[in-house]
Amino acid sequence: MPDNDPGPINTSGYLSRFRIIYPFHNQQRVPIAAGGEVTAAAPKRSLADKPPFTLADIKRAVPPRCFRRSVARSCSYLLRDLAAVAALLYLALQAIPAGSPLRLAAWPLYWAAQGCALNSLWVVAHECGHHAFSEHALLDDALGFALHTALLVPYFSWKHSHRRHHANSASLDRDEVFVPWRRSELPWYARRLHGSAPVRLAALALVLAFGFPLYLTCNITGRPYPRLANHYDPYSPIFSTGRERAQVVVSDTGVVAFSLAMYRLAGAAGFWTVARVYGVPMLVVNGWLLLITFLHHTDPEVPRYDDGEWDWLRGALATVDRDYGAFLNSGFHNIADTHVVHHLFPPMPHYHAKEATRAIRPVLGEYYRFDSTPIVRARPRNACTSSPTTAAAACTGSAASSMSSLKAATTDDAYI
């Protein structure tokens, strides 16, 4: 697969050798045949084992129409999302009573609904970054730039780092997001803090609200670099070519210009008006972004690979599909329930992803992962299994048992 990654970066004190973390293997009962003879069942493959199929095998199972991008159809979803945002904004400005106690319930409902609507636009911009909106790269970039700028995201900067995430997914050395820490790298206070339920709850709230901006500015959860990695700095180590650096400047210019426009609007309409109709829904968008990506890439069954084990197909399969309910699945353009096929074929438009997922499941077999755990339970479960090992005591049920299996399968220097 094409990879424009600048290559592995050696940092002071950063590791000598990575080890793979294998997922929890379900125990299988051994059937007893008549006469007491033990008959062993076929061994269940782990997601970490090398797949017995190729990307070409998977692609042959997908109907060719699933790879076709239609400007008209893509625009219909864009217009749907823009209409939802406009209708909610109109209701907030015209229908929520200023002096009535009903506003105490109306505004939170608006924030939740508008946050979801804006997140849908975020996903459309995400499709543009993968050249999945249309057959025209220039149109995709222009639209993606406009949408992401309105959401205070540096479009081209994010596009380059996100494509590297897809090119190196699940690699301990080269993935861009949710790179796990080694136990030996954890600060002394981490285990104590993660063992406190109130601290974990407060950290969860802060990460959901501000985790994505912190990733863009400080590389929180990102791969290690020799110096600060910042999506707004054209000379950040994230970017490696003159073209990428020039596009970072374009992205920064867009974000600054839109921020100035919002500042002037706040001066004219009032700070709290802008905060209510735009600022708080943007916090909801940030929460959805972190929640969706976290649950896709930190599931207890999803492995991470070192350079000796990793290959592109293994990495692409190291994610999980989830069901957020029919309404949110459709509203978020099926980014959650078709994430596996998205990693296999990023330029595929979302409106073909469900059909493609049904087509590839027989080929993937046990390598396809779907988790029906409700997100209100899956988020704390994944947080437990991705936290320091002493936090396992704070987890319950399958999360705690999965964590114990990881501890048994790895050494003191393994990643968590």
C-alpha cells in the first residue's frame, strides 16, 4: 500500500524493541465423542494471526458498484446535514423562550442535537479527505476544507496525519493515534490516578471535550516524535514534504479567518449567544470524535504489532464495527458500523459501505469484529483495558478478565 510516512523516529529513551499484545482468546470446550474419546475442535484463530487471504481476495467479493462515487448522491447527504444544522439553529434562535424555565431543558436538547448534526458534517469532510465524496480530488479538497474550517479543524494538516494513520494502523512504531504506552514509560503517579474512580471520571469528561484539540496542538495519544508535533506548525515532524507544509499554511489561514469571523460575530450578537449556539455543540462534536475513534481502536480484542509482525492488511483489520442504533448509524453516515471496510477501502463512499461489509464478512470470517456492547458500557470497559494494569481492579466483568489475560500474555515491558 502507498505510504508517505517519514519513517520510524528514534527518540531518547523510547524503546528498543516492541512486543505484540495478543487479544484475549476465548476458551473452547473440547467435545467428548462416544466411548469417551476426546475430539479436538478446530482451533479458533486470533485476530493477531496472519490472515489466510489477501486484500485482492477481499476486493473480489465486493460488487464493483460499491467503489463508484456519485457527486449527486454525496451532495444529497451533504444537503441533508446542512438542512438539519440550519433548522436546529433557527429553532434555537427563534423558538427557545428567553425567560421561560423551559429553556433549561430546551438548550441541552439543542446542544445534543446540533452536536450530532455537526458531527455528521465532520464525517462528510472526513470522506472528502479520503477522496470518497466524488471522482474529483479538487472538489473533494475544496469542500473538505470549507467544512472542516467551519468546525475549526485544519483540513489538510489533519488529512495528511489521518492518511498516515490508515497507512500504519495498529503499528506500535508508526501509527498516528491511540499509540499505547509501555508500562515502564508510565509516570509514577499514573497507576494511583487511574485507580481512582473520580479521577477516571473527570479525565473521561475532559478527554471527550478537549481531547481532539489537544491532539491537534500537542499530539496527545499520538506517536512519539523527537519534538512537539503540532498540526498547525508547517515544520512539525508530522509533515515531510514542501507540498504538505504549504497546505498546512492554507489550513491555518482558514482556521484563523473563521475564528476572526466568529470573534466579530460574538462582538455583534454577544459572546454567550455564540457560545450557546456554536461553542457548546462543538464540545459535543469533539466528544463524538473521541468516543468513536477510541472505541474503534482500543477494543480489548484488537492487537498492536511491532515492525517484525505488522503488515498493512493486519493493521487494517485491527478495528471493530459497532452499532450506535439505526438513527445515529444513519446520521453519522455509517462511520461506526462499517469501520472495518472503511479501513480496507478508504476511498469507498459511505453509502456503499453496508453492502460492502455484508459482502466481505464471509471472506474475513473470524477476522471480522463486531461489538454490540452499548457505548455507555463499552467506553469505560475499553478505558479499563487501555489503562495501567492496576486499574483492572476498578473494572468489572469481561474487561477485568480480558486485562488479566493481557497481563499473563505479556512481560513487564509490554504495551498497555
